[in-house]
Amino acid sequence: RAAGLGRGLSEPAPPRTLGELFLGFLSIGARAFGGVLPWAHRVMVEERRWLAEEDFAEVLTLCQFLPGPNIGNCSVVLGRRWFGLAGSVVAFLGLFALPFVWVLMLASLYAEWVSHPMVRAVVTGVGTAGAGLFIGTAFKLARPIARLPVALLLVAACFVAVGVARLSLVFVLPVAVPLAFLAARRGWV
């Protein structure tokens, strides 16, 4: 679990106080234009070193199966892990405080300017940048499984099923989850 120790980095350590937890998630929410996942990874794994790469991937995997936004779920799960119910509330509020205010302000501006070509260009540009951030983070999350052929096969199969064949997650997950569980139990991933 001590990913990165060979590069001179210290062992991951969770936040020490609720204030540190709040500010960490506040910084994620404040910078998360175009997608929260890349910033959550950067803050929790690379900057603050709260989690090892593998632990982040495991928590994110769990939170993808829960209803609601993935990183919102992560804030609740990790806040609970580190500080109980108070930690869940603090992390969640930290993550969503600034985006909530900004979305309210931007929604009112967008409603007035939606038909302006410059606004449309900005929205398209932000979407493109967000897709790039998401793809970059996907590569980072894939590092721990890059040398596991069965895991790569499962990833490829899910990608083809959802991304290419356009099957709904409602159909893909009931097949993929038991297969991944079986592969993990047998030590293949």
C-alpha cells in the first residue's frame, strides 16, 4: 500500500483534524471545473498523501457502484473512515460548498447568455478539457492493474460493452461484478 515510497515519498497518512479534512475537500471542489475525479486524485493521492494509489482506486470502485456522484460518495466514505459521521458531513460539505454557490451564480448567467456564440464556445471548450482530465486520470488509476492480464481483459470487456456496444450499465454490471469478484478470489487480479 505504500505506493511511491521508492520515489522518496512518505507513507500515506489520513488528515489529522476535521478542519484539515474540510479544507482538503474544499480544495477539491474549488478546482474541480470540468470534472472532480482528476482533482480528487491529485489532492488525496499526490498532494496531501491521504491515500495510496491502490486505496484511492478501491474506494472509488466502491463508490461507483453506489447511487450518486462518485467523488461525493468518496467524501462520505472517507470522512466516515477517518472521523465517523462528523467526518462524512464535513467532507461532503467541503466538497460541495463552493461548487454549490458557483453553480447558482453561473446558472443565472447562463440562462441569460445561452444563445451567445461565445458562451457556446466556452461550454464546448470546458467539456473538451474535462474529457482530457478524465482520460488522464483513467490512465493513472490503471497503473496498479496494468500488469494483470485478467484485470485488463475485464476493463476492455466493460469498455467495449458500454462504450462501443452502448449497453446499459444495468446489464453490464451484473455480469462484470461477479466475474471481477471471482477473478479476485482466485488471485488473478
